[in-house]
Amino acid sequence: MKILAINGSHSGKRGYTHFLIKKIFEGATKAGADCEEITLAKLTINMCKACGVCNTEKHLLKCIYEEKDDVAMIFYKMREADIIVYATPIYVFNMSGLMKIFIDRINSTGNSSDLRLSESGLFFHHISKDIYSKPFVTLICHDNFENEMSKNVVSYFKTFSKLLEAPQVGTIIRRSGKITGQGKSKEKEEQYPKISESYKAIEHAGNELVIKGKISKKTQKIASQDIIPVPFFSILKKFKGFKKKALSKLKM
């Protein structure tokens, strides 16, 4: 099995996103998978200009940037992969600009004049299934404690799955990245023991992708759990009064 992770972080391999990708790869590699990470921050990716040339008869499905940047190379690797991991930090309540600019280039892989119904029964158009219809995992991270921070990205990839006929085989959301020291401090892991549970679950998620082709709900839940060592924190954080008290004690 080939697993391809697309890292949308502007921090590239210096960031928490890369750290979490490596955790998935550890489990997947042990189960026999061939894993590769594409770091968008290191590549040249031009923005789609919505020029429509890729939908003309003469240049159908060929972007004007096809030989001028690295997107064609990424598409090639996506065709070769069995599972794709879309990994992004949250920047201003959404996926990174890098990830969105890359995904916007999907425009050149579909014929918008060829109207069809998706497998989920939605109106759409021809798509290049060998690129964007692969089973995929959404890997999201951010520094906040709030579930609200990642809702836009979670919703986006649900729609992505329906219209591009791509099975979504797992979603992992790792909150509180700053508190845990971005995964670089053993002292932080001792201070917040649940983060170790989360990291083990993320590694196990990689194993499940190879063995089962998807991440179990149980593993997703443990991987995405709140790591603050306060009983019932996931419930208490919904209350404003508790949040005010917590703010005075939390050290970021």
C-alpha cells in the first residue's frame, strides 16, 4: 500500500503538522506501507486563474501551468497512491492558504461542461477519479481548545468527499498544539499524559489504514481527545464561567 500525505503547513517540516504525519507514518510503515510526504511549502504552486483554458477543446484538462510548476508532479504521485492524507493546520478558522491554492488546481482535472450526478446523487461534472477520488484522511491541528476552530475544514472535506466521490476513511483533529510543546517536549507529555495516548492512537491510525483501509471511530476519538488534565473538560469547556477560571490558570 502507498500512503501519500500532503502537508499544507507554511512551516513545512518544522511544524506540528509534519510531526503528526510522521506519527501516522510510523504505524503505517510498521504494517508494511510505503509512505511519502509532500511538503507544499517547498514547492512552486501557482494559483488557479479561472482562465478556463483547461476546459477548451484544444487544451482540455491541461492547465496553463502544467509545465511551469510542481502540481503535475503532485497529481502523478496522487495517481500512484492508495490513500491520501490531507494535512493542514488551522489558519484563521480554515485550512492553510497553501492547501487551498493546491486544491483549487482541481479545476484543471475536470470537464465542467460534462454535467453528471455524483455517486451521492449531487449535480456535478466530470472528474478525474484517478487523482481526487482516492480514499483520504483529513488530519487537522491547531493551538486552540475549541472544536469550533476546525468546523469549516471538517465541513469542507465532507463536501469534497461527496462531490469528488472520494471515500473519507478518517478524520483526526489535534487541538491544543501550543500547550503540548508541538510534540517536542517529553516534559509536556508528562504534564499532559493524555497527549501520549493521542499520539499512540495516531500511530495506530496509520496501522489501521494499512490493515483495514480506514481508521476506526474509537481510534479517531482517542487521537482527537482533549488533553487538558481536568475531569470532564470536553463538557466543562462549553461553559463560559469555567472558561474564565481556566484562563487564569492555564500557561500557554
